[in-house]
Amino acid sequence: MKKRIAALTVALSLSMFGAAAVCAQAPASAAAPQAATAAAPQATAPATAAPAQAAAPSANAAAKAVAAPAKGGAAPAKITPNRGITIGMFALIIAVTMGVVVWAAKKTQTASDFYTAGGGITGFQNGWAIAGDYMSAASFLGMSGLISLYGIDGFMYAVGPMFSFIAILLVIAEPCRNAGKYTLGDILCFRSSPKVVRGVAALSTVTVSIFYLIAQMVGAGKLMQMLLNIPYRVSVIGVGALMVAYVVFGGMKATTWVQIIKASLLMGATTVLCLLVAIKAGFNPVRFFTDVVSNGAIQEHVRMNVLKDVIAKPGVDYGQRFLEPGLFLKNPLDQISLGLAWALGAAGLPHILMRFFTVPSAKDARKSIIVALFLNSSFFFMISVIGFGAALYLTPQAISAVDKGGNMATLLLAQHMGGGAGSLGGDIFLAFICAVAFATILAVVSGLVLAASAAIAHDVYVNIIKDGKADQQLQVKVARITSLFVGSSAIVMGLMAEKENVVALVALAFAVAASGNFPVIMLSLFWRKFNTAGIVSGLVVGTISALTLVMVSPVMTYPKKIAADAKKVVETLEKKQAGGAVLAEKEVQALEKSRTEYVKNKDGKSMVGLDAPIFPLKNPGIVSVPLGFLAAVFGCLLFRERRAEEMFDEIDVRQNTGIGITSAADH
């Protein structure tokens, strides 16, 4: 077994290194496609990249619009890391993490070892692992990009984790640790019809995990394609192969330590970059934000690309608008809906819930959340500084010229702060940040695969098909086979979803978790009358309503809306021309681009065949979360179940005391 794992480690490492090296020989002129969905949001945010239709000037227009950045040179129109240094760092991370897998495989013998590391992870370690689960590539890359393009609205995404983990700490962590075993189904089926509930819970878990997983896979493919010109398919398959190896051989113990390593690297990289921005601003936040407001390129970006004011409106301070809400979340209800998704969605994410079972006690579960809360709050605060720093020192035009969604803002800023493109410091810092982003994706997808495979293997196969009668060896074997199946499916779906909007996929994951999982967890733990009918109706209605509303919301891409915006620009500039005015070079370029966009999109439809969104909000939480709660309550009241009520005292004692839970394994 050890020889097989070692051979697989070497093969995977060499194959990734070889593929990257071969692709690195491609002509430099082979520019990677620009994509708004380069980085997939984690765990993290419901929608962490700017929408695909956000207009951006061409590279030439951006170059002219950019005020010369300070020392280090202007940001390049395309990010070009030093391939030798970057691939070397990638290979080092792969080697270290696969070494962890070899070590963990020796300790993974039972189902408890595979799903929860035998409950032997300390609270401090688990806190770092939870932080690693939550700090996804979408947060690291997409959120900073969102702030660099939309200002304070992006910051609202960054403060969400503080509230979500407070909710988990005060309400969820201890009861879930004491009431469950491996999965969401274990928590819900204690006083209900176990087979029905496990089946529905498994379906919900797989739905959330798959949407999140596809977003991460697409993000990995786009990131590698843009950074190193590695073909999208090669990137997705390579990341998927490593992901499968982590989970199949190492289980939860390997996944946990990979998360800890990744979180440490991510916090270190973010701290250094934030510190460099602070030094450049003279450690003066007042001066920093004054410079942001007065920056001409930021003012022009807000006017032209965000508010679509071709002609400046009298009395409007476009720089100040960058620090005011409403550029991205234009509807106040969107902000409330986003808050609900943040605060409740994280508490319903299956791969976060599984982490409560890896610690030996409820006390350690609480400690895990406190550690994770501190790490996540620090991380997202620093990401906000990085986002505003990228807008100031690189300008939004330069960032969007590289990637329309702004997802390369952090990488561009790292290169700039390290000395600029082509400098040794810039190349090393950029390579390190790229490697950290790669490790981030690997770690997050591993946790998602483990959560989905646990739902299928433990809930469906062991407890529904085998009626709970399966020995430890069989359970581990089935878990590994299921992980291989889930990982392979994720690769296939990632290849099929190359053109999909990652923002929509992540929004779906959080919306389903907040609308379906969270209501039934809360009511199952704290309401005596809650029963099987309530669980099923809450999960089904919450999940379907969230799915439906996201698919008809503005977060999806609507070609006719893009065409309408382009037509508005064309009509305004043509009217200006007709009045005898001579258009500036940037206006001529905007006119030509808008005409092209109009022709390209005027007859298009959304993924579900709509011309325009039916539901007005980007996040459905304000509607789907109440629907989930109401469906759970009405379902329960319509179909009373005496057994569930009689067993409430037992689950109440258990979730508050921990009596009856399995002891931690000795590791």
C-alpha cells in the first residue's frame, strides 16, 4: 500500500510538473483568454467576482487612462509570471502536501479515521482547518478584485464572515458536535425516520457541494490558463487528480493538514502584501482613502464603466461614489439578502459542519470557531486593504484590462509591490502568491469532495442500502470508492462548465445551504415538535426555491441586457458626434466596442432562455430562507409525529452535555 501511494505521489507530481513545463514552452504570444470567472468563490462568499458583463476598456484604452503608478512601473496588460520560479513553487507545494497524504494514509484505518480523523484533531488545529476551508481562491482573488472595481460594496462581502462565524459559535458548533457523528444526515435523523431523512439530507449535501466544487474547478482551470498558458482541460484534470489522491488515500486527516498548511501560507502571503500597501500609504489610513477618492483613474472608471455616464454629470463626485454603497449592490434589499446568506449559509455548509466532528469535545468545537473567527476576520480585513490598494496603485482600468472580473488584482499588486514585471522581487512574490492560490484551490476542493462522498457512502450506502450493517473495512473501502467517483465527476463537470458563470454557482451553494440546511438544523436541535415531515419539506422547498430564484436572478448572464447597455453608449456617443463634437480616442474605442457587443448579444438568451431577470435580487436569501423555515414549520404541523416529540428530551440532553457521543481516537 505504501509503495502504491508513493508511486502515485511521484506520478502526480511529475505529471503536473511536466504538463506545466510543456505548456510553458508555448509561444508567449498565445495570450490566455480573458474571463470574468477566473477565480471561484469559497467558502466562502456567495458571489465574489464581478459579473461577466462588467464593461472594461481595451488594454490600450486602459494604458492611457492610468495615471502612472508609483515606482515599479505600470501594471502589464497581461500577467506573466516567471514560469520557472512559479512551477518550482507549485511542485514544492504538491510534494509537501502529497507527503502529508502518505503520512495520513498510514493512520486511516476505520470509517471514523476517514470521515473525522478519529475525532483526534485539536481545537486550535481545527480552527486553522476551518479557516482554510472558508478562505477560498474566490476570497483571495475574487473578493479583492470586486473591491478594486466596485469599492465599498466589495467590502461588504469581506465583513460577512465575522457575522457568519459568530452565528456558528453561539448557536451551531456545540450542539452539532454532540448530536452528530459524520454527516448532516446524522444530525437530522436522530429523532426522525432515518432512511427518508438521510436520503434527502444526502441529496442536499451533494447539491451544495457540487455547485461549490464546480466553481472551484472552473476557477482552477481559468487561473492556470491565465497565469501559465496551461490549457484549461489539463489544469482541471491535474487539479482533480491531486484532489482525488488527497481524499481517497488520506481522508479527513490529510485534508485537515492540507487545509492548515494552505491557511498558514495564505495568511502569511496576505499579511506581507497588506503590510506593503500600508507602508506605501505611510501607515496613514486617512491619507490612503483620500488618495483613493482623488484618483483620476478611479473616478473615470466609476463614471464610464460602472455608472455608464458617458458624459460626466454635474455635481457628482465619482471618487466619493467609490466609497459609497450601491455600485455593485444597487438594491438595498440585495444587501439584506446578502447578509442573510452570509450569516446563515456558512452554518449550513456540509464541509464546515463535518469539521465539528473532528474534535474530541464540544469545548474544542467552540475553540475551533473562535480561532477560525479570528483568522477569517483578520484575513478579510487585509483583503479589503489589498483591494483598495490595487485600485489606487494599479487603477481599475489596468486590472480589468487583464481580467474583466478583476480576479487578477491581488496577483498584479503582488508583482507591482515586489518590484514590477520582470524584476526578481516581483517574479518571486508573484510566483509565491500564485502557488498559494493553487494550494487554496486544492485544499478547498478536497474538503468538498470529502463532504459529498461522506453523504453518499455513509448516509446512502451504509445506512440506507446496508441498513447500518457494514464492517469498518467495508465502510472505508466504499468511502474511498465514492470519493474517487465524486472527484472524477467533479473533473467531468468542471470541463463541461468552462463557460459558466462562477458567481451564479457560488450563489447557488450559499443560497441552498442557508435556505434548506440551516432551517432544518436549527429546528431539529431546538424545537420539540419538529419531525420527519418538517425536515423533508424544509430541505426540499428551501433547496428548490433557492435554485429557482438564482437561475432567474440578475447574477446570471443576460445577453440582451448587455446589448441594451451597449446600445445606450452607442446612441449617446453618436448623438454627441451628430452635434458636431469630436470624440476623444477613448470615446471612439468605447463606441466601436459597444457596437460589437450590441451585434454579438442582441439576439441572445440566458441559460434558462430568458431575455431579462424575473427575480430582481442577486441573492435570493431574503425570500428563500423564510420559505425554507415556513415549509419546515408547516410540514411539521401538518404531519405530527409523537416519537419525535418524545425523543426531544434525549437529544436536548445529548447536545448540551455530550453524553453518548463517541470518544476520540488515539492519534
